[in-house]
Amino acid sequence: MKRHFGTGDYRYEAVEGWPRVDVGGVAADIACDSKGRVYVAVRNPSNDGTPPIIWPGVGHVVVLDRDGGYLSDWGNVFSSPHGIWINDADEIFLADTGVHRVTKHAPTGEVLLTLASQGRPDAPFNMPTRAKQAPSGDIFVADGYGQNRIHRFSSTGELILSWGSGEPCSVQMLTNQPVISDPCTGLGEFNLPHDVMVDRDSRVYVMDRENHRWQVFSMDGVFESACEGVYRPNDVAIDADGNLHIVSGNGIEIREPDGTLIGRWGERGNGPGQFSQGPHGVWMDAEGSLYCAKVNVYNRIHKFSRV
């Protein structure tokens, strides 16, 4: 018997046996293009067998069809893939924390644009987490682990502005060092901006993960509002109604743009449609199907079909 998941009007059926192939590592993030192809950003297995996280290593992108069958692989050309996102022109943006780099690709994997640190890991990036494009064409990058900033670039790669501040508490925690930095909690400050998204009204949403909130800014980085009480938001997909589907440590939250909670869903476990821990990446395709990628475990991806 097929199981249904979700909340309220958002009901899904877990597609069992999806994908039909092993992606070859940890699926950090997932995205779909207009042709139904599914792109999975994968961190290759570590030498000691433990799932790799955000440090330099080896990674690749595997391309699947909508049924989860294998189409292609871009090869081991990445270090530590973290976030992947696709625009309406089927151009793929990938943020790589291992080499402080954001790249834009054609569906074949060909590199179309590179945004990277120049000689040191804070010019401009220090372990960027995700890159997404605004309706205007400008590119926004969440630069989360090393320096807690947001960067805005032109569509051709010129840096327009950067904003935000905060101590690198997350890096200290992940390296098992004493957390000697003070987490920054003020408005306009960040404690691991894990994702950034620009809606159709040009509002810039920043998923401020370790502060358990999102913050909203203008395109020029001016603070507008905040939504508190969002538990460790990792990534966000926006649906046709403008509602936000946020994957977090608690599963999936659905909220209106003003922060009003519509509902939460997600079961703990290792079965079909269940999350052993909170999902890390999310995508919603044109049919309303939801895809979730799960880090800290190998080959864990979900597809939920809207019912």
C-alpha cells in the first residue's frame, strides 16, 4: 500500500524505489530543469568511509531522468558540492564550499561562468553555500560557513554589493574546536546563512539557519522583516502560489511569504518517504512533485508526487 505524506492541501505520495540508480555518494542538493532532468550534487565517499561534509574532497553531478534512471555524469570536477539550483533557461548554478567557488553550467556540464575567491578565501567567498538568480538576472550567493555574508553579482559576474556579518561559529563547531566566537543574532547579522532566494517581488529571503529564522531584504541589502521560529532552515522552494516550502531539521515547513505557518510534515525513520535526519536540499518541479536530498548518509534522495 502506497503511503501519503504532507499536510493540509499539500499531500504527496512517496515514489518508492526512486532513484533507480546509486548516485555514488552523499546527495547534498537536487534540482530539476524544464525537460524533466534531475541534477544531483554529490560528494564522493570519503577515504575512511564516513559521509563527507563541507571540507575539500571530491564531488560530481549526476543527471537522472524524471523516473530516476541514469542519464549522465559530469565527472569528478568538484571539491565539496553544497547547493545546486537551475534557472528558467536551464542554466545550473553550483556552490562548492571546498574551493570557495560558484559556477554556472550548461545542461551538459560545460562551465559558462565562474565566480571564485581571488587568492584568499574571503575575496569574496569563504565556503559559499548556495547561489540563485533573481528575476532581474542578478546572482545572489549565500556565503555561509566562513564569513556569514550575502553577495549580489550582475548576470555576467560583476560584484555589485555584499552585506551581513557574523562570527564563524559553525566552522568551529564542525571542527570540534571550542566555540569561542559569539553568535550574531541582530537584524542584518547572520549565523550561517544557508540559502538565499529572491521572489517574484524582488524580496531577498535569507535562511539564517543557526538563528532559526529567515530574514528579508531589498535587492540593495536593506533589512525589511524577519520570521522567527523556523528550526534550522536549510533550503527553500517556492510554489506557484508564492508559498515557501522549507526543509529543515524538523522535516518540511510550509509558510506564507509573511511567515504565517501553513503546516509541517515529515516522519523520522529510514523507510520510503521518511527522514533519518532533516533534509538538506529541496526542489519543486513544474508538476508540483517535491524532491529532497539528505546529507550525512549515502545515496538518500526522496521524490514525493503531488496527489
